Amino acid sequence: MNNCFVTGAAGFIGSNLVDRLLADGHRVVGFDNFSTGQPKFVEGASHNANFRLVKGDTLDLPALTA
């Protein structure tokens, strides 16, 4: 089991990557500022204990290190 970090996790491509990584048994931290992403895209992943969603921007260092 690997730890994975996905930026843009609530976007179309990012959410599909999150779903695939979780299906393969990885732990995933999804990171998104929701400027274009939608919460509904990570709704299914949010029920998985191996998924954590962080709302933030990659320019925000404290959010990246939380």
C-alpha cells in the first residue's frame, strides 16, 4: 500500500485517478481548491477510510503541510 497525493482531486481527471488508486488499495490524500473541481466528483471516495480530502491551494504552504 502506497501513500499518494493527488492535486486537483475534485476535477474530472483527478477524481478518476483517486478512484483508481483507492481501488488498487492505496492511501490517497486529495488536494483541491475547488476553483473548477466539484465536491460530487469525490463523494464516493469520501466514504473510503483510505481517502482524505484537503481543501486548499498549492500556493498555500500551511495547507500543503497540514
